[in-house]
Amino acid sequence: MPRLFEKRTRIPAPAGRVFDWHLKPGAFERLSAPWEKVTVVSREGGIEDGGTVILRIPLFGPLNKLWVSKHQGLVPGEQFQDVQLRGPFASLVHSHRVEPDGPDGCFLIDALQYVLPFGPLGALGSRFVQRKLQRMFDYRHRVTAADIAAQLSVPLGAGSMKVLVTGSTGLVGSALVPLLTTSGHTVVRMTRGKRGGDGSSIVWDPESGQLDAHALEGFDAIIHLAGENIASRRWSTAQKVLIRDSRVVGTNLLSKTLAELKHKPKTLLCASAIGYYGNRGDKICTEQSTPGDDFLAHVCRDWEQATESAAEAGIRVVNMRIGVVLTPAGGALGKMQLPFKLGVGGVIGNGKQYMSCVAIDDVAGAIQHCLIHEELRGPVNLVAPEAVTNRDFTKTLGRILGRPTFFPMPAFAAKLAFGEMADALLLSSTRVVPNQLLNSGYQFRCPTVEEALRHVLGRK
């Protein structure tokens, strides 16, 4: 017997605007819950022409399953359906509907009619499936409402832009690009691979100094996120050189090339990190604070200085000092999840060190805010308004996951396991405030660590 699930949310925006948002490139990626780690294998066509999408969904360990879905039943401005052709359900029809509620409001409705596999045996899991759907669609509706609200707050005159993004497949880029495309911007990726035949990407090779200046003509803005993952392996001498050069050499090449263009972009947003401030104890760091004196501080200082040629050429440069990004899709939280879920998470060192965190949605949202707010330039801290100690973070994460946090990692154990990286990433204390974002009117979606963790983990 088919089972039903429905999620209904009022959104304070015109129905047509909400419906059209779902038709834009990147909408599916924006709505994908980060804890599910679903990836798009391929697409053929779109919602308007009855296209299909093939997804890969994780099962257990290395096992995964393909999910093939077809769009149908489009009624412009009102509804469309996704019908499973192959996937985890015996059958599934997902109806997306938007119903007007006055000129400036509407109801967003997701209705699912499904049959579980394995007959009577599969029906035993119906309560589990309903809870999982509730968690997923609570998240989807939060994201939709917040994205639409952000679009409605865009200053007059800030139209759509053509934006070039480096590091577009990384942790931040994977969240940012869909936000930009659903907001109406055209995004081109700059990669080290093969150039897209449809003009969707261009190629560069920072190490060899190869960058086609002609390919950079015609962009309104460049968002530069590329850089070696600082926590991918222990910091040997060679790894530290790679961490630095992947940031500084590439940024130097990009900035100098942009500076020499006949038609320069108006804006260069370049990633940096709160590692700029070093270990500062409980001292509050603003964008005007001096740099630290450890390895990461020197890297960030050189990284930001590498944008000077672009700034001197009249390009508006923003150095985005990004904090600890919270998402189960990767980064610090991605590594913490398993030990905490197993009940062996705990305080690191004495737990007094400050962590300046930020939800992945706020990283992407703040970058878009920097893109359209021309008064912002120079260093901008991309962190939530309130930093927390490692002890408070640990207690909060344990409480949200419903797990004990009795297993501390002493400082000596962290250093033994991670070497120099432990001092910089685990034991260092950096208490940062986002003055530039707040003063320019950015509205945080998740202003506290608890709100951020509950949102990205889908926990009430």
C-alpha cells in the first residue's frame, strides 16, 4: 500500500519567485542535505523538458546505489513531479507544489507517495523512513526560505553577474556555486583539468605559470578559493611548502594577470583564513588586529599580500578570512562525526582554546554578500558572531548527537598524533568577530554554534 508524506511551509515571497527558484541550475545541490552525501552522476534535460537525473546515494561503507529520477507533470508556476525510475523505493512520486497566499507569500509543499521495497518486511521500516523524510524536508524548506530571503534583500541595482570561481569543487566552492546560480549569476569554473567545451570552465596551471589572460576577459568578478587542504596529512617540510605555494603562487599569478587585463573585473574575492591571527588566547580579534607569528599566520599574510597587484590596478579586493567551516560533508566536523557518534569524542587539550566557527551556508552566504556589497574591501572575517571554547563546542556537539563526551585528547596526545598541525589547528586559540559583515548588514542564518550544528546535522 502506498504511504504518504507531506511537508508544508509558508514562505514570505511571491509564489512565482519561489517556483522559479526550483527551476534554476543548482537548486538540487542547494536542497541536498549535507549529511546524506548524495552526488549527481549525470543529468539529461531539465524540469521544463521532462529530463532525467542520476544520483549516487551511499549505503554502507563503500557500497552505494544509483537513483534515477524523471521530471514530469510541469504546470508552470504551480507544480512539477519527480518519478523514480530506479532507486531505493519500490515506487516513488514526489510532487513539488507552490500555492499562493496573497501577493507576497506562498505555501511550499513537498508531497511524496511511495512504496517501500521488500513487501511486508520493508513496511517494518516505515516509521524510520518517515522520520528520515521529516528531517530531510525540514532542512530543504529552511534552505529554500533562507535563500529566497537573501535574494529579496539584495540592494537595488545589484544585478546578475558573470563570475569565475577557482576551487569550485572544494568544500566551500561546492556550496557556493549552487547558491550563485540559483541567485541568477552565471558561473564559470577555473580548473586544472580539461576545458569545458560549453564554456563552463577554463583551465590554468599555477605551478607552471600557465593562465590564458584572454580567457579572463568579460567577467564581473573572480572568486578565488583554490588551495591545498591544510589538514590532509602531517606537516612535513614538503607539505608546508605545498600548503603555502598552492595559495601564494596561484594568487600571485591570478592577481597579476587580472591587473594587466584591458577590461578588468570589478571585484576579486580571495580566500584567506583566521589562521592569520595565530594563537591569541582569549583576546578578541577584529579585521584590524595584527597577524600572528606561526606558520599559518605567515601563510595567510603572504596569501593576502599576493592580491596587492590586483588592488593597485583598481580592482576591489576582499580577503575573506574564513573560520572553522561546519558541515558534515567534510572539514573539521566531517572528521569529528564518527568518534562523537561512537561516544569517544571529547575535549582537546585543556578545552579553553577558542574556536571561531561558521556554518557552511553562512560561508556561502557571506561570500555572496561580499560579492554584491561594494563597500566591502580588504580583510573580512567570515565567522559566526560568537566564538566558543573547545569545551563548550564539545558539550554542544555531544548533546545534539545524544552522545557522551568523556574521552579527552590531552595536548601531548594531539601533538603525538598530528605533529605541528596539532598546535595550529587543534590547540591554538583564535577568538574572532565578524565586524565587517555585521556592519554591512549581513544576516547570519546560524549566528550560534548550536544553531549551526543543528542545521547542518539536521537535528532539532
